[in-house]
Amino acid sequence: MEVYWLDAHRSLSLAELSELSGLPLAELGELVERGVFEPCTAEADGHRFAAGCVTAARTAARLRTDFDLQPSGLALAMKLLERVRELEVQMRDLQARLPRYR
């Protein structure tokens, strides 16, 4: 197991993201086309991705391996996971606004 220290301000190429996540370049490209990963910039040599995408890409790689998912199924699973995270944040925010009764 290797450990990488990523600077939050660093951006990664698609090839670097593929290498760090374990996802094949072609499948990662499909996930980008399906909107799972949003490039932070577009440069002459291709799109650049925020370093935070590595965590999501590794999650995608684990899902792909564990459940033998094709890119379309993987894209759906990743979008659903993101929606669950958004709803959990909203729920915690609403719970924080509720008065505490004893």
C-alpha cells in the first residue's frame, strides 16, 4: 500500500488521476463524459482535476472491482453516493437548527 500526500491546491491530469485511482484511463474518461468528475480547468494538454477527485476516483475503482460495474452503472452509483452525501449534510444542518428539548 502506498501513501500519497496531495496538495489541495494542486491539479491533476486525467492520466495522473487514473494512475492514483487505479481506474483505467478509458473508463475514467467515460466517467468524466457522464459528469461524475468535473474538470477544474481545461488546458492545451487536456483537462485538469482538483486533487480531491482522487478520493472519489478511488471509491469508484473499489465499486468497479467489488461489484463488477460497467462505466454506466459506476456513474449511476457515484452520482447516487454524492446525492446521499448532500442529503446527509442537509439533514445535519436541519438537525442543528432544531431546538434541544430535554
